Amino acid sequence: MDKKLTGYCLCGACEVIIRPAEGKMHACHCDMCRAWTGSSLIAVKVLPGDLEAKGPVRTRATSAWAERGWCDDCGSSLFYRVTASGPYQGVTHVATGLFKNAGGLMLASEIYTDYRPDGYAFAGELRGMTEAEVMAKFTEGDGA
């Protein structure tokens, strides 16, 4: 996708400029994403080199394979980045809430659907994957 998107955290101190890898967004219902965002993480995939984050951005390793980034002034969730070595190292999933109208992207899929709370439901037909399906795809080299 050639389009660049510019977004901001809640307080405006962090500016995030991305070139989405694809013209769609995805939702993750894993325990970590729900604890981090207070809901599911709805994000857009960004390849290494296609993300510029300015301002008081802080990161923390949140698992053996990834880190999360946030605004150190207001606490807004910014991104989830794969840090594990391999073909997906550096692939980042940027929160679409940073962009006006979610950057005009459409929700295409949900992962960790077996962790999705009963009261959550998105409109439309979305591709869904359980934790086992996500992990199998990731280890096959077809995930992230």
C-alpha cells in the first residue's frame, strides 16, 4: 500500500507516521492485548522501515517475542512489535485508533477468537483464528 497515514496519541505528544503493509486492519483478543488496551487491539500491519514515531515513545518487552510501545506522557497504546529473530522481526502492528477514521481501513480479521469475551461482536463476516491456529501459522512462517 502506497498511502501514508499520520496519527497522534491522546495528548498529541506522539506523532506516528506509517505506510500500511496492506489496506486492512485486524483485531487481537489475546489476554495481553486486552489487558494493554482495555479491549481488543485493533491494528494495522507495518513492515520494518515503514514506521516513524516521534515524541515521548517508550517501549517494554512484554513477551519473549515482542515489545509494546506507548506515549510516556498520556499512556496511549501505540504499537506491538515482533522482536524475535526470524522473518517477522521488526513487523509492527500499529493501533488504528491513532488515525482519524482508522485511516479509512476496514476490519478484515480477528485472532485469538477463543479468548474473545462473549459480549464482543464485530459487524460483517471476518476471518477468525484461535490461539492454536495463530501459533501454527506463525511457526509455519505464515503469521505476524
